[in-house]
Amino acid sequence: MMPQSSFKSSEAQLLQTLNGLQHLAETHRFKAWLLDQFGVLHDGKQPYPGAISTLKKLASTGARMVIISNSSRRASTTMEKMKSLGFDPSLFVGAITSGELTHQYLQRRDDDWFAALGKSCIHMTWSDRGAISLKGLDLQIVENVEEAEFVLAHGTEALGHPSGAVCPMTLEELEKILERCAAKRIPMVVANPDFVTVEARALRVMPGTLAAKYEKLGGEVKWMGKPDKELARESAIKDDHLHELNEGVLLLVTSVFVLLLLEPENFKFLIRFTNRTMAMAGVDALDSIAVGDSLHHDIKGANEAGIHSAFITGGIHATELGVSSFGEVADFLLYRLLHPNMMHIHHTCYQPLHGRNFCSQVNYMALTFN
């Protein structure tokens, strides 16, 4: 027997299920498309089938597309990665990443909180995925917690060495270090607030998991993307890939990006800011759509900002939604997942998996014109 949904019929009617984004694109309804990358455009290793052709068709409608990513890496690196995967960078207005904002905060130090950080830090980073460059930040990487003034979390695979090398570590080993850091009461900066992301055929733990652990230990965490409109504007302006943005569009993009990174308790301030920004840009919230696979960041942020959203069901929530090899998801599972957080999704893209089912139920048809 099908379990009963706790959603009201009026709530259910707000949700339109799609087998791709062709219909939305052809309506020319949305002027701005805010696109997540992992789990939507690619899996970190290769583009999803149909993603590249879909973006070309979307661009032909005159839509402005922006990559909005909770990536530890800088915006320029993100665009280079997209190009290496076969995407045409000219299709995008630009890319904005949490890693770019982190770099700018640490480099400029014109924010009171960051100015007080100090220079010596424990650096949690990547090994297999490639280390994060700290060039130009004038930081002193230390291995001894007693010498550290703060923790910088870019990744979950390794501990940075003063020489620039990295020492691979398990998540449990990094958490043990965090326990000592929390005991010393030093703050943490997390450059990627995501908890997990899609990578190839699996879900990979992201720095947000370490940050959540640190908060539970009583540590202070600076989740990058919290509201600082001036810094967001300047950091984006300084990035080479955003130099063609006019001020209005830039403000729109950065404000929505910041909103998508926020924890729920910080939404109200950014809703007001986002509305003012859209008014300046001459773009109404109803003219924008956010596409992502994370309810916590992509969909929740769009919902609170009054922006339409397209939820990719085959991303990080695929297992919870019971995505089958044919991409079918029982509506009651989606409603059950949404209801505790009172989220509304305007469009849901159910996409089929190619080949056999993988343990992570990763979606290989995240953006297609079926």
C-alpha cells in the first residue's frame, strides 16, 4: 500500500515534475539560470550525457547562466575545470564559488572577524582531489595545534604541511585534530559548507561535515557565504571571469549565491538584501531559477528568496528518494523529504540512470533535452 503523504493537495500542486529542462527553457520564462555544478552539470570526472548540448540550447534562448558552487576552489579554477570537461566557458556569465570568497576574505583582511584571525593555521585540504593553493595569502601552515591561531578547512582528505606538501588522513583522524583545536578554542573557516557532493559513482564527504562536527565540539565556525554584500561584490569583481558583468547583474548573482550558502537562521537578512538587489538589477525573482541537487543549500535558499527552483532528484538525495534505473520517484517520497523543512519545489527533474544501478544512485542525466 502506498504510504499517505502529509502534504496538502495545494502543496502538491506547486510541484511540477519534468523529465528534463526542455520545457522550461523553451518557455523563455527565466532570464537568469543559477546552476550548481556537481550533481547537475557533471560528477567531477565527466559531464552528464546531454549537459553540454542542453547548455548550448539554453544559451540560444538568451538566458544568462551562472555557475554557483560550494566549491573550495577559486572561480577561475572552476572555469578551467569546466573547460577541461568539455563545457564552453563563453556560455556562462561567470562562476562564483565559496572558495573564491574565502580567498578574498583571507587576502584582504578588511573584515573585523578576519583581521583578528592571525596568520598561523591548521589547514585541512585535499590529496586525491588536488591540494588547494594558498598563494598570496601570507599564511603560516602549522601541524602543531598549539601553534595554530585558526583552522582552515578546504577539504576532508589531508592535513597541510608547512612545506606545501600534504599528509593524507582519514576523516576520523582529522576529527581528532579538531577536538584538540576546539579545546584550545580557536575559530574555524570553512571554505565549502556542503556536507556531501556527487563524485563519479559515489557521494564524497565535504568540509561542511567537519564544520558541523566542530560546532558540536563547541568551536566557532565561519561558514563562508554569510552576509557581507560589499565583500561579495568586490571578490566577484576581482575575478577575471566576471569582468564583463554589469553592476546590477553582479549584485543579483552574488546575493543569491550568498543566500544559497546560508544556514537557515541567516536567511531573513539575505531575503531583504536579495529583493533590493533584484530591484537594482531590474530582474524580478520570478525571472530567475536555481537548479540544484541539494535541498539544504540550493532549494532551501531559492525557496527563502522567492526564486523558482528545479530540483535534480538523481543527485545527493537519490538514495532517500529511491531513484530507480528508470528515474522514477514516488511523489510521496519527495513530499516526505520536503515536509519536515517546509520546502516547496516548483519543478522536479526525474532523470533515468544509464546502465546498472550504482550504490549511490547517481543521476547521469542531470540536464537533458529529452
